[in-house]
Amino acid sequence: MTVRKRQMKLGLFLWATGHHIAAWRHPKAHVTAGIDIDHYIRLARTAEAAKLDMIFCEDAAGLREANVGIASQTSRSIGFEPISLLAAIAVQTERIGLVSTASTSYNEPYGLARTFASLDHLSGGRAGWNLVTSANHIEAANFGSTGLRPHADRYERAREFAAVVAGLWRGAEALNHEGQSFSVKDALDLPRSQQGAPVMVQAGASEDGQDLAARTADVVFSAAQTFEEAKALYDGLKGRLAAYGREPDDVKIMPGVAPVVAETEAEAREKYEALQELIPDDVGVALLSSYLSISDLWRYPIDGPLPELPPSEGMKSRQALVIEQSRRDNLSIRDLARHFAGARGHWRVVGTPAQIADELQARFEGGAADGFNVMPSWFPGELDAFATLVVPELQRRGLFRREYEGRTLREHLGLKRPV
Amino acid sequence: MHIAVSFNIASAAGQAAEPDFSRIAGFVRKAEAAGLDMVVISDSAAGGQQASSPFEATTLLAALATVTERIGLVAGASTLAHQPYNLARRFASLDIISHGRVGWNATMVQGPREAANFSRPEGISDDDFRRRAEEFIGIVQGLWKGWDTDALLFDKVGGRFHDPEKMHLLDHKGEFFSVRGPLNVARSPQDTPVLVVSGLAETDLDFAARMADVILIEEQSLESAKAAYDDLRRRTLAAGRNPDAVKVLISAAAGPELAVDRLEAWFGAKGCDGFSMVLPPLPSALDDFADRLLPELHRRGLPRPDYTGTTLRARLGLGGGNRP
């Protein structure tokens, strides 16, 4: 008798024309993605044919970039609203999970619980909610004049929000909730989901975010560049679960990975460099400026080194490391800008199917991930490459399913049905 | 004559057989095949009792958009249960998913128990509700126009995805809301989603005449329907709009004894632009309507102008674009 090997979970992270900032300029990228529903249905079916656990839509209720000149050189200012997008995809697919982001700052729990319950019914138990608290001033300006709430307040509201939503999804009892931010009298006026309740997803990496995830999340999407970083995040979060009476396996941790794959390593590198060349200088510099919290980076020669800067208030240790590293390696502002614009702080792997499978396997078996949220650099090409080259390699190694065993997203992920 | 069919998916409390998606989709496809202009779907949020439908209206609409091709799809969504930015975005997105066949049914009457479930335990007065709804609707329509129709360039080589001059902030600051904009969804294929208003009181009529594309009024005697219709057309003209830019449909119960003769009489006397047939909240009523009453209407050949357009606006003779 053979013992079934533990298998990794894989999500497809959908975003605009691709995760690379210049994705839309790729000659074969589907540039009208943001107004073409058939394109998204095709992507979902590709992911389903590859037996992926879920597709995931990130979201913000506003533009991504305040500088209109910069925004107009990216494809991220327009796109589908994700819940309507996934509801359309729900009835055009059969097995794949459907996870959408929605903010606890700009919704009410009763309405959100209803909408996701409906998505869960439309899909036969395949829905998930990625909870975000929204830390973005552009969004705040679309929801009143009070501006962004302080971090701690946002999380307090999010904790209450998540508890109310879980209560509504759980059942028929009138809720009679009277809290700090919300009051909800009745039970949800929709029947209970086929998977018990939609899957709860979170991504917050802050202390408050991790604590909330440990209490409520079924899945955590994280961002980690190195194995050590990923392992520390993984162990840290799993270690918090016991305090809330949960088992390590109750939460699946899925870091983002941005693969660039081709038959040969040289070809993969070439593909990646070609995409990097398409980043307009001002777009790259704007992204780097905001990452490093340096507002006037555009004043300095782009082929020169980063200027000497006084340490700023908001600068985090990782950003300080980036500056240090760039000095050591003699990187120009352009080099550094492209480096960041390309990966958005996520883990990038460039190579052959076997090389990418090696990297994923090492993090999976090394106890740094339960699976991965795959971020193709452009659509549909890099998704097709991952589905046809990397997934079969993972399947050959017994690291990923060849067929769906379950029907619901909870079944795919091996999650308990909530009581 | 314009014919809509309207049903509330969530009001059949206690029904054993809840309508599943394929049943609702089958019904809407039959309505489409019979040449109806649109379906108007409502769900009663916060009824406080277990509903017979597992769906919320806007998500259901997205799914229906993928299995239909021509019929207009209108969903009710409460101004109390949503923020204007989110609602404008949801419908703008639905409109792109459906290739320009979507409408929003905004009602000027608050739903029972809505306030109690949306963090307003003290309630909201009807007067405040109406003023808030008017501001809300204005914001939504403004957001829908934030991108010019030719704003998207898709110029890969030149690196210009959109023309920054053709994206406009709303910068709304009002009594209840402050919304900067713009929407992060492209312009609608039919210019803007169709705005259907219902639940109008006397004090809402000028507002409706100024803003609405379609006005639903309650079933009444032929004389009073005619008076209400003429009144709305006068107000529309006074608001600086062509009276034909607003379609007035009478909500009529479509029971088993549907009086097709009566509908013909109303329409013939120019008491309305058409009807919205309200189905009883029974799953079986969908099948009954599609199988028995639609063929009867069809057989009578109630006149409908021959529109060549594919969008809901074009079907309703509202102009406003007919792009693919």
C-alpha cells in the first residue's frame, strides 16, 4: 500500500493584463483584457484544465496610481469589478475555486456576506473571500471625506466585520449583533452554502494582519522573496494558530510566485529581459520612488546611482537593505527601478520547467509553503506556459493533483467544513 | 410596446422547491426567445426570514449575462445596502460583461429591516432616505461618465494605454457622500447602464423625470395611468429632455388571468410606453409565464418597433450608443 504524498495547492492570481507592469505592451498580451469577459473565461478554463485549486482576484475600489500620466502608461486603471467577474465565470466553469478580494473598510458585513453566499451558490460551493482592510488614500477618497482610518482602527473594524460575516454564513439564528462598527439584526436571508461557508483568505503581513489571519483565515497569501523569509512567515503564522484552538493544517499558506518559464534557461531569461525592456523609465522610477518613500527620485540621472538620502521615517528595514545592496552592486536607478517594477516584491523564478519545479518543491518540502499563488507576468502566454510546462512536471513528481477529487473549494484545499 | 418581466427571487418564503440557476436561466432564455425587452430581478435583502432563492440579484445577473444574448437584464440594488462607488462599479462591470444590456433598478422606498441589518439601528427617515437616494443616484450616473468613450488607446508601441485627458474626476461633495472618482471600470458599451426607477412618491417625480431612463409606475385605472403618463412627459420636457427619452412602464400583476385585452387598451390609449409584468413569487410561476402567457402575448403580436440595436438602450429606443 502506498502512502499518498502530500500535494501542493496552486492558485492563479489574475491581474489586469499580467503581473508585470509592462505586460500589456507585450506583443502577444491580450491588451483589451479589462473589457473582454471571454478572455477571463478562457483564462479560468485554462486554470481549471490544469486542475488548479482556484483563481484569485485582487482588488481596490479606485485607481492604482495617483499620477495620471504614470497611470495612463499602465493597464491597471480599468478592469472588471471582481465579484461580478467571478459570478460570470462561476457558471462557465465547473470545478475551480473562485476567490475575490473585498474591503472591510468600504462594505457592510450583511451585504458582503450575502454577495459571497450568492457567489458560493452560483458556483456550487467554490467561492472564497479575501479580506483586506484597504490602506490606500485613493480608495479612501471614493468613500467619504474622512480619509484613511489609522491602522489599528482598520483592523479592529476588520475583526468585527469578519466575526459578523462568519456568523451570518453559519446559520439561521437571528444575529442581533450590536458592535463598535456594525449592527446586524437578522440572520442571512440566503440558505447555507454547499461547502458550509465560503473560504476565508487573507494577506496582511503586519502584526495585526497575522493575528487576524490566525483567528479567521483558511488561506493566507503571503509575499516572500527568499526561502528564509518564507519559512519565517510560515512558521510564525502556524505558530499562532494554537492560541485560537486551531491546528497547523487548518490554514494553508500560499506565497506568491512570479514564474517565467521556457524550454531552456536562456530562452526564459530572454523572455524576461524582453519584458523588462518594455517598462517606461518614468513608470519604473515612480514605482521605485513609492516603494522607497523617496518622492523626488525623478530629479536624479536615471543612469546614475541612488542618491545619498537621509533615513526616512517610514522606511522599513527591507527597503534599507535594498538601498545597501544597490550600492554594493553598483546598480543605476534604472536597473533598480526595473528590478522592482518587474516583480512587485514577490518571488520571481526564471528558468526551465524542471528548475521552477525544483524551486517550488524546495519551498514546499522545506516547510515554507503549503502551495503557491501563481502570478503570470502576462496573459495569456505565461499562464499557458505554466499550465503546459510546469504543472505536468509537478504532476510527474507527484507534487500536484492530476484530477480534482472534490467539488468544492474547501475539498480542493483539504479544509474542514465549518460547524 | 415595451414588455419587461419582473420577479423577486427572494420572496417565496416557505417554498419547498427553490429555483436553481439553470431553472432561472431557462426562464430568462424563454423570455429572450419571446422577444421581451428585459427582465427586472429583485431580491429582498434583510427580510429576516429564510429566502427561497440562494442568489443575490447582481451576482445572478452576471451569471445570466453569460447565458443570454439579447435580452436586457435589470437588477434591483438598494441605496442603503451599498456605497455609491461600489454600486456604480458593479453595474458598470455587469454592463461590460453583458455587452451593454444591463440596467439598475433604484427604488425610492426603503426595504423593510434594511436599516436594522446595515448598521443603522436607529433607522433612517423616509425623507432622509429619499434625499440620500437622489444624491446617490446622481453620483452613480456621474461615475458612469468618468471615462470618455474614446479614452482607451491600447497603444502598445507608443506606451499609451489610455488618454489621460479623457478620464475625469467626479469630485462630488454632498450632504451624504463625498466621492472623488473616477470609476476604475471602462465606459459602458451602451454609454451608461440604463437607470430604472420605481417606488416614486409625488415629490420624486421631477427628480425621476430629470434622471431616469425608465420609470416603473404602479398598476392603476386607465384614467389615472394616462394622467400620470402625461404628467411625467410634461415634467421630462420641463427638465430639458425629449419626453421620449424616458420610458414609462406600468407594473401589472401577471397572474394566470392576465388580461392581455386590458394591456392593449392601456397602451392603445397612450397611457404608458409598455408594461412590466410582475410574476408572483413562486418558482412555478416562471415556467407558467414562459409556457402559457408569453405565447399568448406573442400570438397577439403586440406591436414593438423593430430595433436593430444590440444594447438595452437601443432596444428601448433610448439612443445612447450601440457599440459592440
